[in-house]
Amino acid sequence: MNKTVQIKDLYHFDSLASPQYNSKGNKVLYVQTKVTKASDNYLSEIRLYDLITNEDHGILKADSLNIEPLWATADTGFYFISNKDGARQIYYYDFDAKTVKQLTSEAAGIKDFMLHPDGAHILYLTQAKKVEPGPAFTTTRACYKFNGHGLLEDDDHLRKLWLQGIDSSKKVYLAAVNFGFSSRKAFTISPDGLKIVFEKKLAEDDDFNFDEGLWQLTLNEELTEVVKNENILKNFAQQSSFSNPCFSQNGRYLGFLGNEGTYNNAKENKFFVYDTKEEQLLTFSTAEELHAADSCVTDFHQNNTNPLLQWNEAKHCFVFIVSQKGKVCLYTADPAKGMVAKLTDRKEHIQDFAVDPVSGNIALVVSRPELPAGLFVEEFGKAEAEELKTKVLEQQRDYTFAEYQTFEFTHSDGGKIPCFFALPPLFSGKEKIPLVLDIHGGPHAMHGYTFHHEVQVLAAKGMAVLLVNPRGSFGYGQKHADGVVGNYGKGDYEDLMIAVDQIIKKFPEIDQDSLFVTGGSYGGFMTNWVVAHTDRFKRAATQRSISNFVSMSGTSDIGYWFNTSEAGGVNILKPQKLWEESPLAYINNVKTPTLILHSDQDLRCPLEQGEQWFVALKTLGVETKFIRFFGESHELSRSGKPSNRIKRLSEIVACFTDEDYFAKK
């Protein structure tokens, strides 16, 4: 085991997603996604694991994107989404005939779908339409574009929910559905098939109001029309941000995630249950704060589509994902007893899960620093899970991965500074080594126990890597998450510098003359902020960064509201606060040679943010290089064109290892 993770191993390791049990609980469908060099794209196959024989079978080849498998009634086949013929559509695979049949023909493609309980219908969400290039585009909305999608027509901001017969092209329009930032499933259906609960904005035409409620529409017995449509939680929350609804098997309990009160970007997600029989919200007491979401930072996993919240009929409880102190684990909630309990507590990142309808056991897609991806089955309530013998096991054989150590330091104000630290996997302990401070985005996200290709590559190149969860990070309680709001570049910056100081004290083998800093999005903002406030770093690589909150307020797809939320309520009409928290305001202090990486289709942190930083550094005479990626969005490092991901990481490594990097064109 002496191979270490290299940049081009992006093509070697496959990711897993979307496990689905059959009705007997003895077989699991799942998705395996490949990053392919030949097509410079992502291709996925749907596989079947037999839990009785421990055999792993390929069903659909990886010749396109084939995702989100759902078993058909009586396990005769499965439905799935594919882009094999262009836009994503729903297809059906028949096990006996070994044939594939296309069921939908939506021009804009399918966002998500569910099987109706009667087994004869499907519900699906369509994507927002693409705005075709023309001589001009006109809008009256502040929210007129979205990263990764492009421009939005004034009347096409929401996804459309449809009901269609499986053996018929006839469909019924149901509702316009909002797909919140933390949603995987924006709608669900009751076991009797007559009630559909979905996310909806409370003020659809107000681009400055992101409150969401849960609406319930009722269908007639023939499933041909909507007879009732109402906000079922209006008596409990006039303002809210609710999402991810899920019914219990008897239809009495509706679980969901989110928050009461007006939408706030920094709020950690809570778990709720509505008792439809008693028409009341149930309360659950926990000894610790829970963030019911997957907020773990990674650049590896793909196509995780299973609900964050699911019902376990065998154990009569809800099961949901929680991000907690670097772990992404599972919790249960028993609505009859009003109890919440931790189900898993391992140092890992649970990316997807499914519940066995017979035993209540859990199928898990898991990642750890030393495990890119694995498919596991956990007996309900047991401390450990068993890894299944899938194809990805062979891919990971003979590799030595960088292991994570954990530390927690303390700020002078009492705030905790949790960290992960990785030494080079083949480090002897005798030589001096560089240190990379790798700052996560968000800022409301979390470094955690997961495989992170970028981190593993940097460590394999002989660098120690420090991953800090400074104030503002999710997973450490609401006070910690709130710590950055209205205070960008203050306590969060101090948290990072304290962590660097303390790690250097603990590891004298770190070369203090070879400190590097990088990060993307908020991490890019902080990279810019760091070099504008200290000269201790030898070089910096700032990715999809923020340099000027004032201009970003008008150019980013979310800038007009995100910047206001993060600045504590200050908007573009009072730009001084935004400017004071912008790295560009302190540009004259910068001396650190800096690599700037930005995508030309990034609508989240627009290209002009990187351009401003580049021109300012050139004006100062600071060594700098600007790499502009064509056709890429804010998601370059996670789901961009593979060749561009290789280029991005290669340039960062070269910046940190090649003394003559800035002298080369």
C-alpha cells in the first residue's frame, strides 16, 4: 500500500449514490458514477447488489447519466432519470425483457420524480426553461438568473409538478414548486395517494422574501384534478423556511426540516413533525443542537438524490441526516414518544441512505478521508455497519490515504476553533514540510470526515493540510454559525490565524517559510482577506472568490439578498459596511504572490470579482496569474468538466511547489 492519491486519480475513483431496497429487502439498486477522460464527462451506471448471495451486478451501462433508480411495484423493474437522449427524462427498465422505455418528453427536462402509491402513476418536477440567446433579454425581477442554469424568465422561476400515468402520455398539472437551497426532495405524497405536500414560497413575487411554507393539495379519487390546495402550517408559522417533507406510512405524521421565522442563511436546520390527525406540531427535546442537513465540504461525490428525511416503518420512526462536529450521521425521531436519538456516531460522511421496508435496516453510501466511497448495510441500532463488496473496493486497493487528526483550539473570546489536520501519507517525520491552509466555502458549511480529492492530492505532494471550521461554520451549534454574520474578516480571520499558530506549535516539522493559503467562494473571500492582512503566507491560490461585496450585490445571482443577510441587514443602499468587509478595501497591503482561478459562467461569485482582484494586484506590482475557465460555473471544483478540474488542481499544486511558477506563462 504505497500508492498515494494523484490529480489524475479523479478518473480512477468512482462515486456511489442513491441506494434503493426492493420490497423484500434483499436487493439494493444503486448508482455508480465515473469521471471519464475520453468523453470529458460524468457517466453513471445503475447496479444491483444481491444481499443474499453478495453478488454485485451491472444493470445499465455507464454510457450516459443514469441516476435516481426507484423500484417498480412487485420489483418487476425500476424507473430512473437519464440524459441518454438529450434532456433528462424518466425511463423504465424491465428486468425480464431487459428493455428500456422512455416515459416523459419534457423539453426542459426532469428535476426529480416519485412513484405514486398506486404504482400506475409518476409525479415529477420539470426543470426551469433555458433562455435561448436572442437580441435582448428583459426582466422585472431581481432574481433573474441562477448559477449553473443561466437566465430566468419572469414567469418561470419555479419548477412545475406534474402527475402522469405510466402507460399514458396524458398528464395533469398540479402546482408550481419551490426548490429550496437545502432541499433534496421538495415534495412528497401521502400513502393513500390523494395528498401531495410541497415547498412553496410564501410570497411568490417578492424576490427579497425567501420564506417557504408547506402546501398540501388534495386530488380527486380519479387523480384527474386538484380539489383543494392549502398552506397546512399557516396556523403555526406565519414566517418559515420549511422543506424536505415526508409522510409516515399511515399518513398521520408529516416530518419536515427547516426553521420557524423568516429565512436566514445562517440558521441551522431543525426537525419538525406535524400530526395531521390532531392538527398540531409535535415538539422534540434533544440534549444537543442538531443541524438536519448534509453540510460537509467535498469535491468528490455525485448524484446523491435520496431524501434527507425518511420514514422507517419497521421501527416506527423518522430517520434523518445530521451534520455534527465534522461527522454526517443519522438520527431517529419517534413521533409517538416525542423522542430523538442518535443512530450512528462514526467518523464518516453519510452521503445517502435508504431504509429496508422489511427489517428497518439502513443501506448507506459512506465516505471517509481514507474511503472515497463505499456501500454499507447497518443493522438498525448497531454501532457498526458492514461494507458490501462492490466494484469500488478494487479501485481503492493499495492506496495510502492521508489520515485526519482533530484538534480544538480556543479564541480569547471563548469561542471554539475545531480543526482537521492531515500530514503527508508517507511522511517520515524527519524533514521540514510546507503547510496549506485550505478554507471552506459557505461560510455556513463544514469540513468533515470525508474524502476530499484536493486535500489528498496536496498531502500526497508532501504538504500538510489544515482544515479549520471557524465561526460561521455549520455543525457546531447556532451560536458558532452566527459568529460571522455582520463580522466578516474579524473573528473568523482570527480563528484561522490562531489555528495556524497552534498547529505550528504542535508540529515543529512545519516549515514556517512555506505556508500557503487557498479556498473557494467564501474560502476565496477569506484567502483574499488573509493576504490583505498578513504577509506570513508564501503564496495564495484564490478560487471563485469575492473581492468586492458592493459590486457583487448587483452582479451575483444571490448577492442582492445574501450580502444583506451576511452583513447583518445592510444592503446596497448603504454600501459603506459592505465595502469595509471587502478585501479590495485593503488591497494596498497585499504583497503575497497570488494565483486567481475563476469561471466565466460563475453567477454566484461572478467573474468580475476575480478580475477586480487581478487588476488591483497587477496595478500594485504583486506577482499574480489569472486563469479563466470557459463554460464553467461556480461548481467547477465539484462538477465541472473533468479536464478543467484537472487543470484547476494542477495549477494550484504548481503554484505551491514550483519556485518559478509566476515566471512561467
